[in-house]
Amino acid sequence: MDKPILGITMGDPFGNGPEITVKALADAAVYDRCRPLVVGDASSIRYAAAAARTLSGADLEVRPVKAVSEAAFTPGVIDVLDLGLVKASDIPGDPAAPKPFGLGVTKLGGEAAFQYVVRVIQMAMAGTVDATVTNALSKEAINLAGHHYSGHTEIYADYTHTQKYTMMLAHENLRVVHVSTHVSLREACDRVKKERVLDCIRIANDACLALGIRDPKVGVAGLNPHCGENGMFGTEDIQEIQPAIDTALAQGINVPDRKPTPPDTIFSKAIGGWYDIVVAMYHDQGHIPLKVKGFVYNKAEKRWEAVAGVNVTLGLPIIRASVDHGTGYGHAGSGGANALSLVNAMDYGIRLAEHRG
């Protein structure tokens, strides 16, 4: 019973989260490595399990519980900490004939998804789960419900009272942390300051150590094309990023290039093994290469063969790993969602919990 307990939020009840969760927990091997507990609504998980049974014949029992101590953690049984926010009558469609819900953004979906996250944070802070894993929510939906956050990361930071944190995206041997995430590009440039860049370099180094990587190699992307060409295309690389790198080097952190690396080459080098992790300067600079590598669309069959990648919030007092995709409203309820990103997120949650424990 020393396997870590994972608190897995269901995500938006009208998105792909319930279905992905059922698919991930249908694999009995998951229970060899962890004790998974879904935080959400049993009604939604029952619907997803019934749809999965219709499509694949997988027979899974959904077991509502009110506390971690009631969970069985048995293969073939999905334990759900049932918050009772979504009723069966709120879920459109028929699991015997799965098809897209067609709902999209809703106030109920946003409220429910937000409350699942708050509850799992509270559980982790209290020590009743060892790691948290989140399915996708809609920023628009949670704001419609009156919770004004720009995403999971900011909710976690607020409810854990964390000031210095960052997002890490990971797929296979490519890992990226971000100086800024959900802000405009204009504001993102203004946020490239020495202290913030240095914080992210330190957090990136610590994240690799937490994963068991010895002497991590940290690559630091420039902000401007060609890192500014000695000030011709901007001075942030000289005035803000280089001083942060110099301080990190003086503190014993291994930045192999010893200077900002042009953002148009750093990710290819990272995939090739030059770095264990890359510090990106803004959201899309880091997200685009991760998703190009992890999201694979089959043009001929018109379906996603892989939707891989993990989002980990670093700097928190608790562990949080997440899928790296959205709610998939357009396909939710159809049975076609890909669970690979959740499986990978659970793996990260397990690894971090084992190392921390």
C-alpha cells in the first residue's frame, strides 16, 4: 500500500475528461503503480463508462466515495470522490449510441470543473493524496461561472499561496518551462526580466533533479530573432537574459551554452540531447514545438493518432501534472478521445511522488 495516491480531476464534465479518464483507468496495469481516485461527478464517469462499454465491450464499475479512506483502488473499479454537482439529467445524449454532446462552454461545466480542482488541491495540501493530475477545463467556462483565472496554473498558485512558479511542458526527452504563459505577446516581452528568468532557470534545474536527472543541462532561449544580433533586433537578450544566466552559472547551474540560445534552433538541439530542459520566454515559444512533436494527426483517416504531452506546474508545495490539450468540446461524448496525454501525466505524477516520498 505504499503506492502513491493520485487525485485525478475529471475536467469539464461536458468535455473529453470523463471519457479519457475511463480509458486511462481501464488499464489494470495502472493499479500496479498507483492508487487512482477520480475527483468529479459519478454521473459523468458512469456515462463515459457506459459509452466505453458500448464501443469496446470494456466492463467497468463506477464506485462513488465520500473520502479517500472509502476507495478500493481495485482494477476494474473506478473510485470517484463524488461532488454531486452534475446530475445524470444534465448530460445530453445516449451512451448506447455515443455521439458529440454539442454543448461547448457552459456555466455548469465551468463551475464543476473549478470545484474539482479546488477540492483536489485541498486534499493534496492536507496530505490525503500524494499527487494531483488534472484533465482539461475551459478558461472561458470557469470565468463564465465567476472564477476569474486564466487557467489551472493560476488556480493552483492562488490556492497554495505560491508566488514563484512556472509551467513545464514535457514530451519524451523534450521539457520546457516558461517565463510567462497566459498573457498577451506584448506583455510577455515586458515580463522578460532578469529575476524572473533566473527564477525559471532555478525551477527548471530543480525539476530535473526531482525527476532523478543528475547534473541537469539547462538551455535558455533568447527572446528576439537571433537573440537580438548584439542589440540590432532588441536588447532584452543582453540586458535581462544574459545577467540571469551569469548568476545561474555562478550558483552552479549547468547552462551549457553560457548565453541565450536562438529560439529557432534551441528546441532541435534539446531533442538531440544538448539539454535536459529549456527555459522558453513566453507561451507559444514553448508550446508550439511541444505540440508539433506530441500531437500527430492522421490526414488520411482524419483522426488524431496521438495527443501526447504533459503539463507540470513547478514551484508548488504539492505535485500537479496535467494533460496538455483542451476540452475537445467538438468531439466530447463521441468515444473518440485519446487518453495518451492523461496516461503520461499520471506517469509524471507517480514519478514525482515517488521521488518526493
